[in-house]
Amino acid sequence: MLMMNEKIKAREVELTGLDGEDLGIMPRDEALALAKANKADLVCTSLFSSPPPCKLVSRGMAKQEAAKEKKGQKPASGPIKVKEFRLTVHIEEHDYDTKLSQMQRLLESGKAVQPIIRIQGKEGDAARNLLERLIHDLAGKGTKETGIQVSGKQATVKLLPV
């Protein structure tokens, strides 16, 4: 959060001028008056030292810089979307090709895919083989994040884009 002007509660501040010149330690009220006279804002740069270092910034610029910084951080923190594909061990070749091309398209666009194969009875080995075939066919587009997981009624693997 940005501490500016009257929100700064310290009695004394270490002040830096508009052009970066060191103005020394002075009372907060005197620094606020100086900021008003120069049509600037008094901005606290760190709350962890005493007296807190503050600088004069032309009016409105501090909020704009803070907004730019915040806006720049948003896209980087977004999680990768994961699309699940449900298959069975007895999938026909045409259906396999269709699912494969859909997964390739999603991986190329930067999304992760997670094929899930439903298992009935003793189909665990066949499901593992089908997932290994999928991983092999998608080798150029994606890499597996997790190993093949076979549990109870399903087998799954998560593939991330390259």
C-alpha cells in the first residue's frame, strides 16, 4: 500500500527532493508544507526505518506509478487452465484421433490437458498403455507434469504445454 501525505504518521522524515537531492531529516509538518508549496505529494518509500525515508513526487504521479506496477503483476500470477478429456479403454481409432487433435490444439495455445480414462474391472494395464500412447503422440506439444496415476476407477496424467 502507498503511504502519502497526511497518512504518514511519523514525527520526522528523511526527505528527498523532486530532483533526487537530499534535503535531510525534518519534521513531517514541514515536509508536508514543502510538498504543498511545490505542488507535489509526500510519498513514504519504506516503513521499516526510523525516520522513514520519504520523497517529493509531482502530484498524481505516485498513484499512477503504483497502478502501473499493480497492473503489470496481474497477468503473471494467473494459473494455467487445465482441460480434462474423458476416454475409455475401448476408444475407436477415429475418436482417438479426434481427441488427440483437440489436445494438440489446446497445448499449442498454452493450456494444459488432463486425459482421464475410466476403468472397469481389470482394464488398468490397458488404460496405462493408452495413456503412454497419448503421451508419445503429444511429445512435441506437451510434457507430462505428473506420472501416470492409476487409482480405483480411473487412470490419469497431466500434460503441460512445451
